[in-house]
Amino acid sequence: MTPTRRPWALLAVALATFMTYLDNNIVNVAIPAIQRDLGLTTSALEWVVSGYILVFAGLLLAGGRLADAFGRRRLFLIGLAVFTGASLAAGLADSFAVLVTARAVQGLGAALVTPTTLAIISAAYPEPRERARAVGIWAGVGGLALAVGPLIGGVLAQHASWGWIFTINVPVGIATLALAGWAVTESRESVRRSLDVPGLVLSSMALTSLTWALIEGGPRGWTSPLVLGAFALAAAAALAFVAVEQRAAQPMVPVSLFRDRTFGGGVVAMMLWAFGLFGIYFFTSLYLQGVLGFSPTEAGLAFLPMALCMVAGAVLSERVARAVGAGRLVGLAMALMGLGIGSVSLLGEGASYLALMPSFVAIGIGGGLTTPLTDAVLGSMPRERAGVASALFNASREVAGLLGITVIGAVLAARQSAALRAGSLPVDAFLSGYRLGLLMAAALVVVGGVAAWLALRGSRSQPVPQPDAEPVAALPVPVAA
């Protein structure tokens, strides 16, 4: 890829990342309008959101392996075309069946696009410092999408048809397809390996079963035979996957990879990051609208400073990491996030917009400054496996984020029920559960910061040697004192 085309390729993958991340959370604020127009039951409505997440999380790892084998550019363009077409179908849907099918196909497109974005960046920016800056921009765009989704969804739901939350992707998708077709060059593994079909099937089965169980555990009950069966199937498939990969001549995911301190510790830290941020983000939306009385648009605007701070932190993170060390930076950044999340618990039903801002700014800056963790995890993998590395990273984050929503929701509900039985008012009961959930999430994010510090401390993220693999230079991490 020529130097003149690299920024345009980065813009293409950033736009694709923005669309797929946006689709993860833009739907929530339009749920009442969708339910009213299509006459959906509550259980049917849940699948408008869950259908996308289930397919997306379940097929991420398979998408990454296919990208390494058949070409990251090819899979990126195919996935983007699928996602764009499905977005149009979802926007025009006039029935539950059409909408949920379109959402599932969107998830398929996103599962092909998302693993290729970091892999394309890795191929386009082989020099560690340039790659770190590019990953910072990628992470900043993802953080922006996470926070502005409710704002865009709220504006469209209040002032236009709910279908626009999907069809808005179409012109952006078409423009991104044209840009990527010109700017992105093909990259794939230089030595062809077998696809490891058992590994592909078992990884998809494990992720899909686990995601389904986490989604359905609340509505059906955690002791429901179907939910317990799904958890058991996920565990069995995961154990079988590990056994198959240990014996495979050309495994999709070498199990030895997780013995690498940078990769293994980095993935653990990222999962704790996602557990805290995604879980609290979801329930803070309920707090803003249900307790403080914000409209969907006002709730979205409240998250905007967090998003802008996250973008700024992500863009500046590479420079700060060179000055203080990646391990120290990410550890302190996650501690700052934890402080911001915990401080929200001090607010009550009379909190103002300005009172929220110190906490939201701390969460945003801390979240953005954790970007070197992404680059270190990516750099610890051989370039041959960049698609799988990106898929592992994103799959762990998606599942951990869903787990955060599930666990924090269960804690909130239990505490809220106990408070109601004790005679508390509904608002006070919600706040009691919400605060406990915040404190738990804050503690886990801080633990994630410790894990990141230990994983990156004094390490230069050298890749684990693999047969027939061309190693990729890793982000230089100054030795922490």
C-alpha cells in the first residue's frame, strides 16, 4: 500500500468501524417506536436487538480466520456490502420477520468486517509507531460511535421514522465501499494453511451458545433448562475447541498463544474494560432517562463529552505511552476509568447535567488512553494471523460487554427487589441497585488496569513464533521503573 493511500485506507476502515459499532447501540432508543409501529411483544422486541449481537459475536472468530485465508480486503468488501444491504432491508422492514432477519444479516456483515479492520491497519502500517497512531484513530472512532449512538438514535426516533436509524448506513456504506475498493490493497497469509474446519465450527458454536445464554438468561430465568443447556453446550464446545487446536497440525488459534504474557494478560484486561464500560453505559442510559428525566436526545447529548474525550485520549495515547510506558499508562488510565465510574454512584435523583460531566470526562479520557493495550495485543501476534488476532480481541470484548450488562443487571435487579421489599420508593430502590452495580464495575475495571500493567510492563510484545509466519514488529514499550 503506497503512503498516499494509507490515510484513505484508514479512513475506510474507520468509517466501517463506526457503522458496525453504532449499530450495536443505536437501536435501544428507538425500541418504543418500533414496538408501536410493528405491534411487537416484549419478547419479540428483544430479538430486534439480540439477533444482531448473536450472529455478530458468534461468527467473529470465523470471520477473522476466513480473512487471513482468503484476503482481508476481499472479506472487508464482502462484509461491508452485506451489512449495507441488510441495513437497507432493516430500514424498510414492515414486519417482525423481515426486521429480525435483516438484523441477523447485519450481524453477519459486521462479523466479516470487524476482524479485518485491525488486520488491514496492521498490513498498511507495519512500522510500530505509525501503527500505534493508526490504532489510536481506529479506537477513537469506535469510542465515538459507542457514545453518539444514543444521540443519533434519539434524534432520529423523535424527529423522523425509526427506519432511518438503519437506512442512514446505506450512503455511508456505499461511499466506504468505493473508498476501500480504491485505497485498500489485498493482504493475506503468505503460506496457505488449511482452514481447520473443526476449529471454525466449534469456536462459532461456543461463542453463539454463550451469547444466546447471556441474552436469554434474564427473560427465561438463569435456571431454565434451555439456558443451562446453552451454557453447557458453550462449555463443551470450548473444551472441544481447545482439544482440537492442541492436536491440529495447523490450528486456527494456537493454544500456546495464551501463555504469552502480553497477549493473554492483554485480552483479560480488555475483557474487564468492556465488562465495566459496556455494562455501566447501558444502565446509565436508564438512569439518565428513568431517574433524571432526560429525553432520549438529552441522554445522548450527556454522553457526547465522554465520546469526545475518548477520541482525544485515543489519538494522544501513542505519544503518552512513549513518554511514560504503555503498561503504566494503561494501568493508570483504567484506574481513572474506575474512579469515574465509581464517582457516578455519589450522584442521586437530583443530579444536573453539569454534575455528571466530571465523571463522564474521567471515563472518556481513561477509556481513550487505554488504546496502547489494543496495539500491544495486535503486535504480539504474527502478521500472518492478524485477522484471527483482531477477531479474538473483538470477540472477547463483545462477550465481556454482554456479560457486564447481564451480571450488573442481575446485581441491580436483586438489590432493587430487596429495597422494594424493605419499603423503599421505586426510584430509591433503582438507585440502590444501580450504585452497587457501578461500584462492582469500577472495581473490575481497576483490576483490569492491574492486569494490563502486569501484561505490558517491560515487555516489547514480541510475537509468538509460528510455523511459516512472518513476524510483525510490536509496539515498543519503554521499560517501566
